Amino acid sequence: MAQISVPPTKIERVFPAKKYEVIKELQVIEIKKRTGKPFFLATLFIPEMLWTTRMPDLDEVLDNYCRYQAGNTTRVFLFPSSWDAKYNNWAKDIFHTNKLLSDFINPEWEKQVIERIKMVVSRRIMLVVSLWDNCSFHLRQPGFWSENFLNPENNDLNTSDDNHAYWKYASESSLQMQNTGYVVETLTRHMLNVIYDKLTPKERKYIAIETCNEGYSGTAWHMRMKDIIDETWGKACPRWRRFTSTEAETSEKTRRFFTPVIHQIGDMGSYLDKVLLMAWYSCGISTDGWKEKGEYAPVPIPVQTAKRLLKRAYADGHVLMETLNGHRDVYWRVPKPGQKYYNHSKIRWPDMRKMGKLLLRLSK
């Protein structure tokens, strides 16, 4: 009796969930190709994105950023920054011990940093990596310098007790200053090498590097950072993807190698005072730190104001605009009693979409 052939059971193929991407016309690289000049629109800012824990909705946030065509860039702090105590509870430890050589870096911290970088750049979102955050060195309590790993009270490496030693070491020769400098440069070089090695050539095209967030770091330190970036990334991070945001006026030598980003730009008056009159060179602008009558202003700024600033900055030949959607609405976003996870539910996607649409029109 002939055997009856039984067709094999159909096997359902399982495809990974498709990630959204920044539409091609809005990508920084494509704007540069089309117009001859890049423009970075960073409407999303979650500075602790790489190293914090309890952020289970990050995929959703990044997908929304692309789906709403809200911008093409976001910025993060590379190393854990204690700019406020409430951000410390959910920060993954960077070191196994209080020794700061690369052998002692927590591999789980390093792994998470790389995974989250890939989450961003795989969506063709340009990622500005701020190497050092001056705000985490402020002399306020709790948090800030009192909890910083460079503070000699928190390590046994004989580092400097000067809260700005992270950049002053470049021009001061005391043993403690140089110990701080060794840690700063070793960490910076190590992590830039790791990020480079773990990304594909295509992914590397979506990395920009900022030396410092809101620092007073001088020319000598910037030249040390320039040398490290040249050594680790070289032409893979060209001049147009290198930034610095400083409170002090940048020197001509620093501007030769980095594009300054001017903070506290929240209305046309601040733009005219701080950008048009002072920064005659090509720069970026950010609403970070914007104050009204001496107090931090509501964040993010009204979308109509943001659109006027974007139009003016673009027309004046500047190359970056950053707003604070996702960051400074701290009451509902960050840890507080009874809250177990970061909460990004109130990000104003429709307003951000208006900014992305405007940039598309301006860059046609």
C-alpha cells in the first residue's frame, strides 16, 4: 500500500519588530548633502539615557521621535552625572570599585551604554555624545560634586579637590591635578574606542561628539580632547560633527576644531543678545538653562517661539537647535515617592512634529 505523503507543518516565520527611522529627507547627513550644510534639530533631550536604569519605554520614545518626524538629533551624557540627587537612585554604577582604570569599569554599565547608543543610531537619529557634564561638578548639595567619582572623598586615587579639576589639569601641574587628568583622559579614550569598535561603519556616521556640557573649560583642555578624538575616531568624526557648549566665550583656536553651542536661548531677545551680537561665527543654540526673571523658565518653550528661533537660526547660517522636550518637566518624569520608572508620557510630540516639518521646509 502506497504511503500517503503528509505535507510538513507550516512553520510561521517570526520577524523582529521593525524599528522606525528618521525619514531620509530629515536626516542630518541628507540635509548636508542637499544644502551643503548640516542642520541638527535636537527636540528630544534625555541626558541620562545611556546609563540610567528603569527606562523600559525607550524603544517607544525613539520610535515616536521618528514616527512623528520630530527632529533628527538627540544628545546624551556619556558618564553618570550627579547634576541632581534625584537622578542618582537609578544610575547604573560605572565602576566595580573606586579604582578608575578601564579594567575596573563595570562591564554591565559598558554593555548598556553600547546597547542604548545602538538603539539611537540604528534609527538614523544623530546622537551627540557629551563627554563631560560641568553641571555634575557644581558645589550644591546633595548630589553634584559631593557625589562625583572624581571627588577625592569618593576614591583613593589622590585626585584634586578642585571641583573643576576635570579641565584645569590641562594647564596646572600639581600631582592631584594630573591624577584627575589621567582619569579623565583614560576614561574618555577608553569609551570612545569602545563605541567606535562596537558600531558598524554605517552606525558611526550618526555619532557626533561634544567635549563638555556648559563648561568653562579653556583652550588647553579642548586641545587635549581634540587629540583624543583624533586618536580614537579620526576622520570617522569629522569637524562638522564636533561640538562644545561653554558658558565662557570660546577662543578662535577652539572654534577652529569645535562648533560652539550657546545655551540659555529661549526667546528672540536672548538670541539677538547672545548669538547675533556675540557669536558672529557659525554655532548652535540650545534652550538648556533658559531663565526668565532669574528663574528657570517653563520647559519646553512655546512651540511658536521655538519655530521663530529655528527660522532665524537657519537663516543666519547656524547648524544646530536643541530644545528640552523629555527632560526638564521633572515633576512627572524623574524618580519620586511611589514611582518605579521614568515617565515620558507627557512628551509633546505634536509640537515637536511642527519643528521637524518646519526644518523640512527650510532645507528643501
